Amino acid sequence: MVNLSVALCGLKLDNPVIPASGCFGYGKEFSEYYDINILGSFSFKGTTLEPRFGNPTPRIAETASGMLNAVGLQNPGVNHVIGSELPDMKAYFHKPMIANVSGFSIPEYEKTCALLDAQEQVGVIEVNISCPNVHGGGMAFGTSPESAAAVTKAVKAVTKKPVFIKLSPNVTDIASIAKACEDAGADGLSLINTLLGMRIDLKTKKPILANTMGGLSGPAVFPVALRMVYQVYKAVSIPIMGMGGVSSARDVIEMMLAGATAVQIGAANLVNPCVCKEIIEQLPEEMERLGIQSLQEIIGGVHA
């Protein structure tokens, strides 16, 4: 019998499969397709201090092997999440979940994280310093070691639960930013967020996205994500949640061999709402085929 469980900062997950923030909402719609309690956890919709409508439309564009999004962190704000969404989620998800937080200033990150840290259902706080499609925040904090460390230090000062910093791939040296976050007190790292991209409408000769640029996700980014998880694993000693183009059980195993303790699945949920369920079901067969008895034991295996 193979063992799918992994330990993530003191939390025992039944398996490493975690739907990524931005692609799973609050889980309610997916719970109508399957019992989402089979998941290791899930990262709910990115939350800011105040409600956000997001960017103007159109804000989604297809690509040959993925998609561009410029949604712009649309969400109802942290007070609504705490007062309405979290109580609703108790009815259909019974495990600790991951609260994904974005901000436009360090005080905003502090306030939002402190409020979510106090919620019993939240097991991990994931601090997004890497959103590429908002102005005046998001990725601006994740493009230098100094600013990434400043956010990390500020959030750690107001929280008690594990803090994972979500890193941007739109940088020259992701390992140095990862190390700065670790030195500032991060308990773990999430990577990668989307790659900056654009499409042009040949009829209008203008960008398809109203925001001009957006974040590229989907199978196209998997090799980039894998490379960055590999590099960051070598640079730090804290756990990694790997993500970016993951869409199969084999992708999960590959990501864990590169150094991920848990693996988030994003855009694939938008193509197939049962993809996470199918991956969990397929993992034992893939493990047996590859001679793997325990997923915990293969983390970073390519570095051995």
C-alpha cells in the first residue's frame, strides 16, 4: 500500500494535491462535482483588505497551450470572507485551508493577514507578492529581495500560523528572492505565479486584454515552474508548494522530485473541474508503476 500523505509545516495532508488560489474560488461549485475533502487542502480566492471589482473586460485570453488572465484580484474583501465565506465553507470542507492574501502596501498585508490568522479554519497563510496584472501592488513586492523580505517580516510579526510567500517568475534570480524571504522568517514558499504575457487581436490590431498584459498559466509554463522549484529547493531549507501548469499525477510526482512538498493545481481546474479528484485517484497507480512507496520520501529526490 502506497502512502500519499505529506507533512507541511506541522500539518499532515492526506495527499499533496491542493487547488490553487484564483482557480477554485471558495470550493463551493467544485463540491457539487465531488467531495472536496479528498483534497490535501485548497487555497481559496485571493483576498485583499477592501473589496475589489478587478480589471475591466475582456480579461481572459486563450493561448495555444494555456491561458492569459488579467482578472485583477476581484474579491469581496477580507471582512466579507470572514463573515460570510468562511462560515459557508464549514458545511462542505472540514480540513485546514490556505488563505491567499494580496495587498497594495505593507500595512494592508499586515491587517489582512492578522485578521485571517485569527480564523480557526485557516491552517496556512499564503502571501501573494507576485500578481502580474494589478497596478501599484502585487508583483511590485516580489521583484526584489529587499521588498519581498520587508513584506515577509511585517506579516510574520502579526501572525502565528505558517506563512508561505508566493513568488513571481517574472524576475532574473528567483533563488535570491526566496532566500531573502527565508531569512526574513517565511515558513515556506509557493511558486510559481503566472508569467507575464499578452495577445493581439489581428482584426482590431489592439491587445485582446483590456489590461494589455496578463498572467500566462497552463501546460506551457510547467517546465519553467519545475526549473524554478528546482533552483529554490537548492537555495533554501523551508518547504515549497510547487505550481504552474500541473495537470496530471505524473506532473505532481515530477514537481515533488524537483523539491515541492505539496503541489497546487491551477488552470487545469478550469478545463476539467474534476482534475484534482482524478489526480488523487491516479497517484497510487503511478507510484506503483514507478516503484514509489511514499510521496514524502521523494521530495527533492532529483537532488540526491
